[in-house]
Amino acid sequence: MMSLVSKCPLCGAELTIEIVEKLLRGGLNMASVKASAGVCHKCGEMIFDADTVEHFEHLRSKLQNDDVTDLTPMGTAYRA
């Protein structure tokens, strides 16, 4: 992970580096991704480095285009 700021840009509290789960949506598809982030335990903000954000954008584009061939199915979602 690239160097991140050490203070939360929203509230100023200290950030800790943790592995978090992020849900990405694209079109009717959704993917769960684990990534390293700076996490603020005061306000909940998560800060990702530029490489991780670029990866998220790539995955969102694939989801939008229904290109899920290299993703593992986890189940089915429904809307009430």
C-alpha cells in the first residue's frame, strides 16, 4: 500500500491501516472486494490509495458491462 495521510481529512482523528471489505456496484451487478485502507474509528471514513481506487474503477466498469467471468459467484440478491 502506498503512503496515506495519517489523519482523517474529515474529523482529524488518527487513521489505522486495516483490511476492509468494500461493496462495488456496476449496473445490476455487485462485487465484494477486500482492500487495505486507512480507517478512522471516530467518524468511519475510509481512505484508499490511488492504485486501489483505480482497481475499484476497473471492477465497476467490468460489472457495468456484465463482464463477471473472473469473479466468483456468492449467491443471488433480491429487491423487495
